Amino acid sequence: MSRLLIRLGIGVIFAIFGMFNYFTNVSENPITGERQRVQLSPQQEIVIGRQSAPKMAA
């Protein structure tokens, strides 16, 4: 029973951390003015786009 409570406690901690991370990653879209939840910064999006451009052109 004790192991189950420990696992449940760890699961709850991970769930709280995940929810905190989800709700704090909010930025404003400069074009629409809407607030959006994003995981990538604009710089990261540019890097990914530049890396995939040759593949898309081919």
C-alpha cells in the first residue's frame, strides 16, 4: 500500500508540473492579437523552417 501511495504522489507531482508548464507558456500572436499556448520560440520556428525548406522544395 505504501508503494502505491508513493507512486500516486509522484504521478500527482508530474501532473501538477505539466499543468503549470502548459498554462504558463502563453504568448500573444502579433498578427491576430490572440493569446496562444506555444512550445517553440519564434527563433526556434525560424531554424526549423530553414532546415526543412530544401526538403520541401525538392
